[in-house]
Amino acid sequence: MQSLQQKASEWSGVSIADAFAIDEANLFHKLGLQTLVNLSTNFYNRVYDDDQEWFRSIFANSDKQNAIQNQIEFLVQRMGGPTLYSQRRGHPALIARHRPFPLTHEAANRWLHHMGQALDSTSAIDDDSKIKLINFFRHTAYFLVAGVEQKDQNFHVPCKDAALKQHPCKNF
Ligand code: HEM
């Protein structure tokens, strides 16, 4: 049976090594807090202004400022900075936290479309960091689609997957 990571690689076209190249480069130190704040704000401005109602509506019950704060703290932590997200929200458990939402392939594509535009229009993100971030986001988006699809299974089962030994599931 395919692991969630394998599915994510197949669907996103991003290998596990490329997806987690962020772990070899501390992008928090490289880019700095303000850039991650700007990226998260830029991204959610696009999401909440999306002209496609079906996508915008996924966020209808979420407060925009709170969503931005969640994203900033997650990115700071995941990119090698202080563990702001876990201090306030606990384990990221992103699959579990995305369960209420309709995470289809189409939704992942739209999310990635906005993130791609946010990355392109946020200053101070060099090309190498951009590629690493895009690969991480692409892989994670499809990892979440695969995880949410697998509704009736225990979230922690994938953590036992050998492939995750290199990429601890604590990140998700
Ligand atoms: C696949 C398409 C995705 C959709 C449709 C989606 C949708 C959502 C929605 C509706 C929320 C609630 C907003 C909030 O209150 O924070 C949320 C939260 C969040 N999302 Fe996503 N998301 C997607 C992909 C991703 C990806 C790829 C990441 C990370 C790389 C991510 C990270 C987060 C984080 C950290 C939160 C905050 C969770 C919390 O603390 O409650 N999401 N997402």
C-alpha cells in the first residue's frame, strides 16, 4: 500500500528529497521573520479575495487575521525558527486540522496557485528559497489531500512508515 508521502510525491510530482530540502537550509534565518509575515499576509489576502467562490467559501468560517497568524507561526517554526506555532496551538497535526475542509485536488491546486503568486510578489525571497518553498508547499498540499481522503484511518499510522523516519511526522 502506498504511504501518504508516496501519494503526495506522485500527485505533486515532487520527490520527498525535494519536498524536505527546506530542512537542509534554515529559511527562517535566511529570509527573516518579516518576510514570512509578508508572505503569509500576501497569501491570505489572495485567498480571501479569490473570485472563485467555491474556494473562498472554504475559508468562510475562519477569521482572516487569525488564519494569517496561524500561518506565520507555522512557517516560522517549520522553516527552522522558534516553535511559536506549537507553543500556542500544540502539535501542528495538519491532517487532523484540515479534516473539516473539502481538500480536493482542485482545492490543493487553487491553494498552490495563490501561494505561487504570493511567493512571486513578496520581495526578498531569492530564487533558491522560492524553489524550496514551492516544493515543500506542493508536496504538503497533496499530503494533506491524501491524508484527509483517508478518513477512516488513524492519523498516526503513517508515522510508522519507514519513509517518515527521515522526515519525522512531528512536522505535520
Ligand atoms: C490543500 C489545500 C489547502 C486548503 C483548502 C487549506 C485550508 C485551510 C483552512 C480553511 C484553514 C483554516 C484557517 C485557519 O483558521 O487557520 C487552514 C488552516 C491551516 N492550514 Fe491549510 N489548507 C490547505 C493547504 C495547506 C498547506 C499546504 C499548508 C502548509 C504548508 C497549510 C497549513 C495550514 C495551517 C498551519 C493552518 C492553521 C491550522 C490551525 O492552527 O488551526 N494548509 N487551512
